[in-house]
Amino acid sequence: MDEIVGSIPAETHPEDAAYRAGVVDLLGILAYGGLTAFQRLADDAATAPTLADQVMTSSMAVVQFRNFEAVRDHLWTFDVDVLDAMEPFHRAFDDYHERAQPKIWLETLVSAYVGDGFAADFYREIAAYVDANTRALVDEVLTTDRQTDYIVGRVRQAIADEPAVGGRLALWGRRLVGEALTQAQRVASERSALTGLISGTVNRSGMDLAMIGRMLTRLVENHALRMDRLGLAS
Amino acid sequence: MDEIVGSIPAETHPEDAAYRAGVVDLLGILAYGGLTAFQRLADDAATAPTLADQVMTSSMAVVQFRNFEAVRDHLWTFDVDVLDAMEPFHRAFDDYHERAQPKIWLETLVSAYVGDGFAADFYREIAAYVDANTRALVDEVLTTDRQTDYIVGRVRQAIADEPAVGGRLALWGRRLVGEALTQAQRVASERSALTGLISGTVNRSGMDLAMIGRMLTRLVENHALRMDRLGLAS
């Protein structure tokens, strides 16, 4: 039992200021991630090939905005304004969206599934080290199952119709993860409270190097699974 | 009592095909109106002067998409696909949004309050002649009270900061109603089932010319009230 308590010690040190700052960072990232994903998906909805696709893309955008709202409300329980919590992450997300701006609507779908899926896996890994309420919120916000069938069906159909598009989208999926890792690295170098959630502090245990290695392996494997599900080479 | 039943006779003739077509038209208008308002507001959210304004504009967009979804679900109870119901109204709404495309973000706010408010009043007048379930849905979808305080405060502040903007926005508000009436007239000339809801049929009583005159007076008065609340000359 000691090991289990030891591996999720956040609840035992709720007053820990560094822990609190790390959680607020995680929530700020989720909030700004949701808000910018909303804007990207809503913009791209206008370029969907059919009105039915526009509706589906718009509904994916709306889910992202609902996530933003849920995180905003949760941040209030920490007495933190969502605008303040998001501020440190503007540059990383704005740069990501600028550098990974879909040129065609199918790239939007791949971004929503592969790019957001990779980010979601990473957030879930971090959330293993936060309090139960925050963890429940993170899990809820990151559930995107309803969209998966639609996206997989649409991308596979597009590749069946025009095989060349598969190569383009595979390249796109790999690029997304590259851009995401670049921004994640920037954030990690600037926000020690956030990395402290993962690596642990004097009071809280976290991941050692071997655990971080296994985490990266999981992230890469899940990414390959998603690419495979879309029919894309990873 | 006879008069009251006589004025809302829709329930007594649910099988009336013309009535049904009129209701489906009304719902198609509401659905496509919500979907296009979502797209316009989401697009314009990106141009908001502050992140807080962007969030508010995005949340107004999301309310419009929720309205679209509510109408879509209600249309299923009539065995009608929302995509089919919206189709006859693409041109009118697309033309409206093209001709009344906000150049600055404040015009977006005026559109959302004055333009959509005018349309909402009109839909409510029509909804007086439909069945109770549809009427309840229309009332629910057209409730925009939560946004009003924000929009009124933001527009009045902008005029206080820069009085010249008041003249520009007043012109914009008048133009919106002009464009809306142009499109309404086009729709009325093409969709007899819809106008039949208002004018009545052999089986159902509707508005006579004097009632239509009073309705137009109400619409104009409410429009003037909204302009006045924003501090704009109507």
C-alpha cells in the first residue's frame, strides 16, 4: 500500500505551492489548447467539402470549446482566472497552429485525430501525478471517442478514392508530432513547476529516467496505432 | 374560448401536409440560421480585440451551434433530415452573410444583437401558428438573454471611447435589417407553405392584413428598442 500512496502523493500535499503551480500550468495548457483547437476547427469547418462534413467539423470545434469551459470552471476552484493560466502558453500553441496549419480539410481531420491524440496521451501521463478531481476532469476533457469513427472513415475513404493523398497525409501526421514535440520542449524548458509534476520534488515522488523512457515509448506506440488506424505509414 | 382555439388551430390539423411543410421550412430556416451564425461568429472571434472578447464571441458561436443541434433533433421527430430541410434556404442566408459581412469586430456584436434579434422576433411571430412542441423549441432556441448585457456593455463602452464609432454602427444596424428584409421577401416569394403558416389556409386561420400590419409595427418597434439600448440611432 505504501508504494501506491507513494506513487500518487499529490493528495497528501495539497498545500505544496510548486505542486499547485504545476497543476495550474497543466490546466492552462488544456484550456488554451481547447480554445485554439476550437478556433482552428471552426475556421476549417468552412472549407469542408460537404455541408454534412462542415457540421461534423463544427461539432468537433464545439466539443473543444466545451472542454475549455470545463477547465475554466475547474480553475475557479483554485481561485485562478483562466485567462491568467493560459497566458504562459500562448506562444507555444500559436506557433504550433501557425506551423501546422492545414492546407486541405483532410489535414484538419488528421490534426484532430493524430495531433490532438498525441497531445492528449501526454496530458494523461502528467495527470497521473495530480489530485483525483483534476485527474477526472482531464480524463473527461480528453475523451474524443465519438469523433474517431467519423474521422477514420472519412480519411480511409479519401485514400481509397485517391491513393496519392495517403502519402501526403502520412507526411502531415509525422510533421504534426514533430511540431508538437518542439513546442512541448519549449514549454518544459520554461515551466519548471509543470516538469516538477512529472519528475517529482523533495516531497513528491515522480518519474525517474527509466519511467520517462517508458512513457515516451508508450506515446510513440500509441501514435503509430492511430496512424495505422487511418491507413497511414508512421 | 372558441377564439383562442381558433387562433392556434395547428394542433387540430396535425396531418395537414401544407402545415407540416410550413413547419419543416421554419425549422430549416432556424437550423441553417444557427449553423451560419455559428460560422460567422467563430470566424469573427479570431478578430476580437482581447482574448476575453474572443472567448465571449466563441461562446456566442457555440450557443448558435447548440441551437442548430436542437432543431436538427426536433426535425427527426418529423422524419426529416436537417440537411434536406436547410437546403432551400442556403442562398438567402449565404447572400445575407456575404452582403452583411462585418468589417470590424464591433459590427459582429451589433449583428448578433440587432440582426439576429430582428430575425428572432420574426420567427417568434410565425411560431405562434405552430404546434406547442415546436413553439417551445423555437422559444428555447431564440433565447439570447445571456449575451445581451455583454454586447450592450461592450458597444456602449466603444462609443464612449470613440463617439464616431456610434454613427458607423448605427448605419450598420439599419443596413442589417434592410438586408434581412430583402432575404425574407425572397424566401416568402419562394416558399408558399411557410407564408401559409402566417396567412392561414382553408382549414387554419392565420393573420389578416391588419394583423400583418400590426406584426410589422411590433418588429420595427422592437428593433428601435434594441438600437436604443446600444446607444444607436435607429
